[in-house]
Amino acid sequence: MGMGMGMGMGMGMAVPGMVGQQALDQATRKARRLYVGNLPMGAPDVASSLKQHLNMIITTMGLGEPTSVQDVWVHSDGKFGFVEFRTVDECTKMLSLDGVEFMGRTLKVNRPHDYQPPPGHVAGGADAAKPVQAVLPKPLCGASQVNGIPSHIVLSHRTLELDGCIDQNLAQNSDEYVDVLQDIKEEAWTYGKVKDIFGAAFNMDVAPEIKGKVFLEFFAFDAAIKAQMGLSARTFDGRQVEAKFIRPQEAKEIKDKLAKASVNAAPAPPPAQAQGEAAQPPAPAVDDLDD
């Protein structure tokens, strides 16, 4: 009986910390949302793509965390939506994203009409978010910094990880595997200049998390953005393709691991010639042959 009462009371009682956080979230909700206009109408899964796109730019620019964007709601006509952020401070910083490009459209980012400052808000300082000094993802028009972040860091994310392109039955170095990589590379060139492409077949001796993945490295950040948006909407041999950005250091480490795995998988050289065995003369060159 005591156990039943204890369990019942425990299940019915709310944890004070959870209540406090829920109350704070509710009180600040209208201060944690931004209006986003000029969305690409007719594009598939705009809300999910916009969330990933904004979180990537936010992380790259040092404005927040990979989970700063909590939710995205797009109006039924597809022209505009609202983005909800994790904190009020992050939301205010995101006003600087006004003018960022998304799927070929220049986004309009502003406070919604029903904006309400959070409790204890002092008018003036927090709302004075500096605008981005150049439109992303185009080259930064010679700007050395964006909101205090060096432009070369903003533009450093140029490698995409593609999942869903490689069939489990394709072995490394097989003709079919090489053909798949070539097809992906040719399509990637439609978005911009490709610097490198490397992948991990399922039969390679590498970490499980990179098996079956293909990695595309572009020369320019804007080309990588276009490819990420375009390839994420693709299916490859019936499989849905997922394309996401990875950090430059991570791309380098993966490339090094794949290179090492390829060397270890290379066929062994022919055995050395036994001592005293007569060496075979080299085949004569074509020019040395008598007519």
C-alpha cells in the first residue's frame, strides 16, 4: 500500500525544475521566434531543409550551437514561415541572418508582428543586432570578417557527406563502384567546381559510421551549399540521399583513414626474384623492332 501511494504521489508530482523551465519557455516563446520570408515555393521539405541550413550557418559563424534552431513552421502558401530558437539571446543574434541565401532565394529575417520582449527586457541594446556584412553563401565581397568571425572560417565548410548513394553489394574498386562515384562527380559539377570525391565501400576496413558514404569536396562554399540542397532532394537507385556538411578537420581525418585503408587493401607485390635465377630481358620498345 505504501509503495502504491508512493508511486502514485511520485507520478502525480511535477519536478520543480521542469515546471520552471516550461514556464520560462512559454513566457519567452514570442521572443524566441523570427519571421522568415521569401521562401522557395514548391521545394520539397522546406522546413527540414531550412532548419539544417540555418543551424549549419549559425554554427559556422559562431552565432550559436548546432541545435540553436528548435522548430520551423512554414505557412501553407509556402511563401513565409517562423523559426523558433533555443534562447532569447540566440534569437536576437539571428536577426543578423537577414539576407542569407537559401535555395537561390534571399531570405527576409525579422521580428514577427506578435513579438513580445521577454520579462525584464531593456529596450535598445539587445535588439541592435548587426546585419551580416555580406550575403551568404555568395563570396563575402572582400569582407575580412562577418560579425567578428574571420571570413575564411565562414567559408571553410566545403565538404559534403552523402549517405544513400552506395549499394551494399558494391565492392571497392569494382567497375560498378567506380561508375557510381563518376556519376556523382558529374552531377556535383552542375553545382560548381569539385575539388575531390572519395568514398568508402561497405567492404572496406574502415569505421562502420563511414561505410557506404561518399564525400564531395568543393572549391567554393556557395557551390557546396547548392549541392547540399540539390542532392538532399534526390533518390539514387531507389534510396533517399542525405547530404550534410562536415567540418574541414573531420573531412581530412576521413580522407586519411580511407587512404590508409586503400593502401592496406592493395594487392601484395610479386615475390622477389630468387638468387641466381636468370632475369628476363625487358620487352623491346616498338622503335627498336626491325621493319
